[in-house]
Amino acid sequence: MATDFEHQEMLIVTGMSGAGRSTVGNALEDLGWYVVDNLPPQMLRPLVELVERAGASLPRIAAVVDIRGRDFFPELREIIQALRTGVNVRVVFLDATDAVLVRRFEAVRRPHPLQGTGTLLDGIGAERARLAELREAADLVIDTSELNIHQLANVITDTFAEAGRAGVQVTLLSFGFKYGLPTDADLVADARFLPNPFWVSELRSLTGEDATVSDYVLAQEGAREFIDAYVTALTPVLAGYQRENKGHATIAVGCTGGKHRSVAVIRELAQRLAEVPDIAVSVRHRDLGRE
């Protein structure tokens, strides 16, 4: 039994109200996880005992824990730390900007759980302050501001479909600096030191996914040297993540609009990092479809 239990995984899904916990729970169920929604933190220990008794029949279980836990919620961090002494527990924190959360609550015409007699922003601010330490300690932070429910489900599928088969699940993310930094990135690199294909008329309407643009970007002075050096630098970092049981990492590369240089660099990085042992790589282009 102990051997089976050591290979079992527990995922705790938490974060801001309106950031997509239900969508994540549904996506995990589709991947074969046993999902328990709206679980008070004090019920996590009995849930772990259930998982232990179930053995191999429940290899992956996810608990969605949120502010609806009310008085139980402040105890969550302490309980998670206690569980980690004997269980492979990871915490996923879902976040979004205040403006996006306001729009989502207004769309469904529901008050925020902590709003009381105040405004939506009052409730969001109170929740963000209460969850700040938990967000800081999370294994994976996913910013859902720019994701619809289908895109978020795809992110979860890319991240957790191969869970347990690699030491670190790496998400490589391209983005445009003019649209803001990705708040869920662990590491950020800048590809704006390379000439911009936007100013080449025959390349402007294409993207870094097109071979013509990719070849142009990677042929520029310093491009391949940068990628070689970055892969060399990332290899010990990812090995350290494995030693520290950090199962997920989001590595972002940005350019001006997130359409040409960052996309081409991310695609090349994906090919290179896929060759590193115990690393599973997925790719996401945050701003590729923007005008």
C-alpha cells in the first residue's frame, strides 16, 4: 500500500473567485482525475486518508478549495504544509486581473462572496489580500485573464495530461510586451534585441509559426547564441525545480507584439528543451491572434 500511495498525486485547485476553478475542475475530470469541489480545508486530511485506503484505484485526486470555505480558509496553508510531509501535494492558483474579474461577475449577475454591502472591487480586493500568501506559495499560478473557458481547459490538458511522466512540466509562453507581462511566468526573457520582422513587408502579415519568419528570426546575429545560452542556463534551473518538487514552470519569451520573434524563439526552445531528460514541454502563444 505504501508504494502505491507514494505514486499517488493530490492537486489542490484554489485562487480568485471568477478565475476559472470550475472550468479547471471539469478539465481535470475529463483527464481522469477524481475531483472534489468546494471542499473545506479541514476535510483535506480525511480526503488523504481516503486516497491512501483506495490505493491504485485513485491515483490522482484534485480538491477545489476556495473562499466559500469561509472560516476554514485561513487554515489552508498550514494544512497543505502538514500534508506535504507524506503526500505528493501540489497547489494550483488561478488568478485574473481585477477588471476581468469584475466583467465576469457582472456577466453572471452574481455578487462576490466577500462583497457584503460594498462593491465588487471591495470584495475582490479583500479576497486578493487574504490569498496573497497562498498565491506566493503555490506550485503553479495560471493567469486566466486572456483565456476563455476552452483555452483554459486546453492549458490544463497540456499541463496535466502527462502528469507523473516527467519531473517538470514546462509551459513555454510567447507574449507581446505591449499587452503586458504574463503574471504567471516563472522566468521571462526578451527577444526584442533581434530585428523585428514586422518591418519586412513580405513578413509582416505572417507569424513566427511560418517557416519564412522563423528562418529570418533565427538567422539574425545573436539569435542562436541566445537560445544556446538560455538552454544551458535553464537546464540546471529545471533540475533544481525537480529536486525542490516544483512540478511546473512557465517560461515566457516576449517581443513587441507577440507575433514574430517571441513565437519563433519559443518554438526553437521547445524543440531544444524536449531533448532534456525528465522534462515535458507544452507551448502557448498568448498574443498570437491579436491585431
